[in-house]
Amino acid sequence: PAWRPVFRAGGAGGGGGNGGRFLGGGSKSARLLMRASSVIMAASSSSSSTSSAAASSTLAARISSLGKSAVTAGSMSVLGDAIAQGVQASKATDAKKKPAFEVARSARMGGFGLLLYGPMQHYWYAFLDRQFPIKTNLAHFANKLVWNQIMLGPTVLVTVFTWTNMTTPSLGTMQQRWDATKTKIKHDLVPTMLNGWKFWVPAAAVNFSVVPLPYQVLYMSCCGVFWNFYLSLASNTPAPVAADKTNANTKKR
């Protein structure tokens, strides 16, 4: 056979030669395997890097969206309060008793919008959009409208009453502020909520049926300029019950 001369010629050396050829072939195979492994590892690393970059990009987009909602609501809250203070000042019949513009009050309302109202709306509208995504579906639309009024409305009012009273040093100690907050909620929550429904039901109807999700907070915040005007008046006006108690204590003295 043709292979025998080669084997014999090699003898021990030939065996070494053949062994050398075999090892040489094995080294070549090993190199190919190593290259293939390197390619797979590089592809895996690239895929991992891409996934990480995509996750980071998604997180950054979410944070940016939340920040926009917060800043928008904060700005609109300040604007609404400024209008409210201007209206209150214009109603003063006596120039000497005309109230000065309260920067601290506007700052409180702005803080409410920035830290609480904006983020609250941001997550709430996203939640409603996930639960009821079809705008052309009457049931989805109705559910959004109803849940928005019976859940978000009272939550916002309780929050703003609490925030306003607890961050107003002139109301006294923290216990006195908390007592004023409870009185405010008890006396003004329902009337304010009913007035809110008159305004927000039509506004929310337009929001859920026409406005795209990325612009819902902006639209509602623009509507909120008018609402914040009313809310500023409502939240910064002492509850009559508290005023009555104060007058009663004064008379006793």
C-alpha cells in the first residue's frame, strides 16, 4: 500500500514525522477552535454591551420623562398661585390692606407640583394607559375618566391640603399644623372635590380621548394653571371651622 513506504521511511523518525504532522494538524484545529471561541466571546460581549447600553438609554429616557413632568407641574403650580395672589390683591378695597405677594407661598405650591403632583400624575397616567390602552374603546375611555376622578382627585386634594398646612410655619407648631390639616380636610375636601369634577371631567375627557400619552402631563398641567389658581385659593384659605374655634376662644378670654 502507498502508505507503508511513508511509514517505513519514517521509522522511528517517520513516526516522529507522522506524529509531527498529527500534532501540527491538532494545533491547527486548536487554533481554529480558539478563534471560534474568541469570535463567540466577542459577539457575546458585544451583545451584553448593547443590552447594557439599551437598558441605560431606557433608564435615562424614563428619568428624563419623569423630570419633565415634575418641572412642568411645578412651573404651572407657581404660575397658578401667582395668578391667585394677583386676583386676591386686586379684590382688596383698601390699598393699605392690599396683601403683598408671598414668595414663600408660591414656593410651597411650586414644591408641591415639582415633588408630588408632577410625579404623581406621571406614574398615574402611565398606569391608566397600560390598563386601558385603546382610546377608541368607550369602556376604556370611561374607565380612565372614572378612575381618574375617584382616585387621583381626592389623593391630590388631601396631599395639597396636608403639604400646604404642614409647610406653613405661621400656623404654629407641628401639632397645631396637623390639627389645622385635619380640620381643613374634613371641612373642604368634599366641596373642593365636587368643584374639581365640574372642571376636570371635561378636561380629562379631552386628555384621554385626544392627547397622546407623552403630552398628557403637559396638557393637564396647562389645564392645571386654572385649577392651581383655584387650588391655591382653596388650600390657603383657613377652614371656617378653624376660624370659628379661634373666635370662640377669643370671646372666652
